[in-house]
Amino acid sequence: MSRYETVIGLEVHVELKTQTKLFCRCATSFGAQPNAHTCPVCLGHPGALPVTNEQAVLLALRAALALQCTIPPVTSFDRKNYFYPDSPKAYQISQFAHPIGRNGVVEVAFGRTTERIRIHQVHLEEDAGKLIHEPYRSLVDLNRAGTPLIEIVTEPDLRSAEHAKMFLEQLRDIILYCGVSDGKMEEGSLRCDANVSLRPIGATTLGTKTEIKNMNSFRAVQGGIAYEVARQTALLDRGERVVQQTRRWDEAQSITIAMRSKEQAQDYRYFADPDLGGIALSDQLITQVRDALPELPLAKRQRYEQQYGLSEYDAASLTAHVALTKLFDEAMAHAADAKTVANVLLGDVCAYANAHDAPLSTLPITGAHIAQLAALLAQGTISQPIAKKVLKQTLQTGEAPNDIVATQGLTQIQDSDAIDALVTQVITAHPQSVADVRSGKTQALGFLVGQVMRASQGKANPALVNELLKKRL
Amino acid sequence: MHEQTDVASHVAALALLHLDAQRHAALAQQLHEIVQYAHKLYEVDVAHVDPMSHGVVAAVPWRTDTCARDTTVEQLLHSAPAREGTFYVVPPVIE
């Protein structure tokens, strides 16, 4: 049992899903030729003036409202000054005095308990360019310079590396649900720095913190923080003190490495950007954006459990992906059986998407298709094996299950006489298995059931096959 | 004044500017005067005044989120001190 309490605050950078940069008309798309997406504005040429992208402000406002922030009547931009070749203007346009959102909160599920993690602020800013370091020179690509970001700063409310990871995953889900960003950590559109400190259990003042950077995956966030907690615990146990510094997570070695101490920290000399006036956020605009917010992941998950009686696991699995909940909600709008729909989506549909490395949103299946399939199963029109076959075809072609069943004559055989005739054929063809069953080897029964199903091309009602076989043996 | 001489050297180093002694002294003197003027401004009590950057608040034009290009990569790279393909090349910087 540790003598210390861990205190963690996160700073999360989220790239906004816009077509163009924050202050110019350059494209934000990924993977272009170096510097192809630049212009005099994002290169900071003298005389070039920034003009704010309306969509970026609206997305930032949507995120701030989803995080239950207080929105100021006027939000404005400030210059954060620093010298580095990834910033051609020698300053970053950010928000300091009047950020777009303050004092928010996120309800986060940690297993069965839900906790409120406070959001200190959400602010809008532009991204920097990319540098490629070579031994005697650095190459500069400014395609990313000026791409709109929001930075979400939490209060120091997280208490373990695992919770920090869970918080970040659920924050990512909120961002995805709101359509604010694509949230891809591996492509850098979601990045996270963590401030970590320890204090004796029961203490109310904060201990000296270190900031960890360069954590590019959820696993890295958990690993980086866990390492830092262990490192600081060892220091304090030896009677040494923690030095306030910025540290870098080294994925390969699974350690954090000191980058710079507080004494080396820069003074950014923030001041209001004279090229950009304040942006009025009227009550009407705020209400309009708030009203258009979708149901957020945790609320949806709780509703799935309460309204449809789904298990915590199924509800959590469905709400972990926006595309899955979209299909589920569409299917349920057709009054389908919730458990069947959840099973189909989490089972065969996810397996198909994984096997073909295809995002769910690109598959030609709709919620109406899933509802049809669930109804066909519930009514006993098709058997489970046929349902799998039909679903596969729908996933490949987008044909409706009802049409597939009708055109291919896949309706389940319920007629006892017809099935009995198949049972007779199978018994005659497999005398050894019949003898095995009669001598008590029950496994052979499964084989015989399989043979009858095969003879019926999967269309026989399996329960009826079982029953008739047992009667004859 | 001595302090501004150090600052002038520091800023010049950051900006990769090579200043001769005469130019350096002139710039340090200018910097000294500017800082003195700023110190004079400190005397004004602005504790309860919001920072102001513009004469008109909240009247800025926005633009729609649509792409457009007025310049080519070649035109923009024309002013590059050094280039490799379409990259800008700068002296090595490792943080």
C-alpha cells in the first residue's frame, strides 16, 4: 500500500475536423507533398492577415458544450511567442485570456462507478509544422502549421494511470460522437500530455509535478504515467525531492527521460493578437449548438442497459464505436429484439469488419438490414447457420436480408415429414454413428445432426432435427 | 543598459543574426529605450482593466471552411534560404 496519493491532470490536443486551416484557406488533409498546403498567411509572410475559419470555432464550441463548459460572451485569440522553425511566424495563435470554454466536467465510468472529472478549460489554437531532424540540418514541412486544434485541460482530478487512460478513452469517444475530430492517436489528431505529482495521503496541497510528453497511444499514456508514479515514489521514499521538469516518454525503453527543468521553461509573453478581433458567442448561437449535440456515450450506455436490458458488457462494447451505436439505434427504430441485434453487431458484423480491415462505416449494411435479420431469426423463418450466410451476403453486397431469403428460397424447413425424410437418409448412410449413439456415445448425435443440416442445405430447423433424430434412435 | 546588452545578444543568437559590435551597441541602446518606456507604462494602474487589443470588439469577419489557393509551392519556396525538394532546410535543431 503506497503512502502517497497520485494526482494527475491531462492536457489533450484534439485536431478539429475541418477542410481548411484555422486562419487561411489551405487544406488540412494528411499526406500531401511537403509544404503543398501553405500560403503567405500560415507561413507568416509580412502583411498577410489571418481570417478565422467559422467551422473551427463552431466545432470548438460544440466540444466545449459537450464538456459542459461555461461559454464566455466573447472569446479571443492571443499570441504565444517562441522561436522554433516549426512555427514560421515565431508565435502560435492560441487563446489565453478568453478561452472558448471554462469550468466543464466529464462524467467518466470507471467500472461500475461514475466520477466527475473537472475540465479547467478548452481553448482553440493552431498546430505547428513538422520537423525532420538530420545530423547536420533539419527539414521543415509546414503543411500542418495552422491546422485548428482544441486543447482540453483537466483539473488534477485523476488518481491513477489506469483511470487516466480510461478517462482519455471516454473523452475520445465524446469527441468522436460530436463529430469534432477523427480522434486518431496514431496519426497525431489526438495527443496527450500528463502532469503527474504525488502527495502524502490526506494532504491537501499538491506535490511538485512533472509533465510527460510524447505519449502517442492510450497504452503509452498508461505506461508513461505508471512509470512516473513509480519513479517519484522511489525518490520520495529515499528522502529525495521531485524536480519540476518536463519529461519525454520513451516507448522503446518504457521510461521517461528529462527534457527540461522549470528554470529552462520559456516565458511565452502572451498578448492579445492585434490581427484578430474578439468573437461574439451569442446566447442564440450557444443554444443552437447545444441543442444539436448528440446523446453522449455514457448516457447512451446507461440507456441501453435500462431501456433494452442489455448487459453492462454489451452496452459498453456497442457504445465504444460511433458506427456501432448508429447501426444499433437504426435497428432498434424498427422495433427489433435488442439482444439479437447486439449479438449480430458485436459478433458477425464486427468479425467481418476486422477480417476485412474495413471500418464499419464503409460496409454497405444498414440498421434496417440488421432489424430484418433479427426478425427473420425471431420468427423462425431462417436458422442460425442461414442467418450467418445471409448476413455475409448483406455485408458483401448491401442486399436486404428479406430479399436474399426470398430469392434464394432460404426459409427454414419446419415441416416434420420433410425433415424426417432427411433423418431417414442420414441414418441409413451412417450406420456406425447410429450404433455409437445407441451405445451411449452422445458425441455421435452431433455428427448426425450436422449431416441432416447439411442435407437440408442448412435450412432445417435444428431443434426439430434434434428432436426427430432422438426419437428415431 | 548592461542588461539590455545581454538581451540583445540573446535575441540575436536566437534569430541567428550576426551583429558587429557597432550594430549590436546601437540595437542594445534602442532596446534599452524601449524597455525604459515600457517601465514608464507600468506606473499606470490597470489592475481592473481588461486587456484591449482592438477598437471594435466582436465585429470580425469569419470565413467559410472551403479550400482555395492563390500561390504555388514554387512561388512560396522562392524565398527559402535553402531547400531540399519542397522542404525548407534550416540549421539542425534538436530539443
